[in-house]
Amino acid sequence: MTEVFKSIGLAVLAVAVATGQACAQTAPQPSESVCTVASAMREIATEIRETSGLARGRTNTDVFWTHNDSGNEPQLFAIASDGTIKTRVALPNLRVTDWEDLEAGMCGDAHCLYLADIGDNAGRRKNISIYEVQEPAIADRAAAIRRTLSAVYPDGPQDAEALFRLPDGTLFVVTKGRHKAIKLYRVSAAGANDQGSLQLVREIAAQPREEADRITAATASPNGNWVAIRSYSTLYLFRTADLLDGGPPAITHSLVSLAEKQGESITLDDDGTIWMTSEAERQADVPTIVSLRCALPK
């Protein structure tokens, strides 16, 4: 297991010792045989060179929605599992500050996408934004933002690239660990003018020593039972209750053998199927999509 998440098991053991409840509890080890490649890596059109977020369509489950990050046009792309682009949907009047993740979920009687403008490499942003947009149809060429949630961290700016949403509508942000520890925040119910705040749920791990251990994406399964969090190098699968209550991941799986150029996104099906895309910043490289199948424990 990478160094960053070893602190989870150590922290749990330290608490147990402090409360007189010490037991033979150790950090989980990598489970290399639990997750296997389900669909070989495919190239994505370089038009989506900086694919940063990924969400399986809920209205149309045959496509995956993705987007570029900072410095690109405000639009969503629907891609097939083989990486081909099915449609491009403009989001007029939006500015791409630093779009980093994408989630899908119900919004009333419709299906929506939640676009996370939460990146902050320099650690200076006063607030983050999450855009709610009804999931477009393949024939659509533009989509309107239904609402914009704006939120502020309680402990100062954080760089983040990971957003997940539970079926009850609650949104969570996982910070990257670029400047500080890796933390989990709950997005509060927005107040007037959709202004809200972020409430610290827990510290997941200490600030990683290696860039490869920084968190780049998160997602919840549609049924809400599981949350997947990934770094450039490692996949972590948590039972949702364990993640929220301070527990360790149930599965830790190395992604190194995939040889992604810059693994940036993830989406998770209820059966343990995981799809991930990778950026390709260098002109000589191409972005990719790959699928794993993980045997989720009972």
C-alpha cells in the first residue's frame, strides 16, 4: 500500500490504545487480485486531452460524461466505452476556472450532472463552485446550469480534484493533499443565493510525500454503498459508512501496472465495475479510458 494511506490504520490503532481498546488492527494491505482489468485501455480523442472528471450517464447508461479542465472551453463530452466521442454539449456563460471532477445523481424527477470547479493549485481561491446541470440528451448541443453551489472551506483554501455525491443528494469533496493533509468535507445545505460552506468530516491521511499519492478523483456507487477514491497510483474502495465514520478502505489496489500517463478520473457501478480516464498533457501522448472489475466484499 502507498505510504499516504498507511496513516489510516496507524491512526485507528492509536485511538484504540488511547481509549484502552487496543487490538491487533493493522492498515489494510494491497489486494492485487481483487481488481482485474475488465476492458483494455483505449485511446480518447485528443480534443479531451485534459479529461479530469467522469460520470456514467443515468439517462443514457451507454455513455460516460467527461470534460477538460482549466484553459479549455466550457463544455461536456459524452464518450463511449471505446473512447469515441458521441456528442459535445456547450455550457454557455460559464468560465472554466479549474474543473476537476464530475458526478451524476437525481435532481427531483430528473437526472443531473454535478460539475466540480474546485481545483486550486496555488491554494488561493476564496470559494469553490459546483454546477448542477440536467443530464443532456445525445442530440443536445447546449445545456443550461440549473443552479450553482458556492462554498467556502472552514480552514482556508484547499486544492481539490475529487467530488462524490450520495443518493440523498449530499455532496462531498476530498482534497488532493498538495498543500495540506488529505481531508474529507461535506458540502452544507446552501443558504441564500446558493451560498454554503464545507464542513470537515475527517482527515483521511497525512499530506503525501510523493506526488503519485495525491488524490485526483472520487465517486460513489449509484446505490450509495461504496465510495471509490483514487490517486495517480492507487485505488481505494471504502464502504460509505466506514469512510464517513473514520474507518480504513476495504480494498487498496495499485494502479501502477496500468501505466496511465496521468490518471485523473473515476466512476463506479454498483457491481464493482470501475471506469477511469487519464490526461495526456504532452502532445506526444493521448488520453485514455480503462475499466476494472473489483470484487466488492459483502
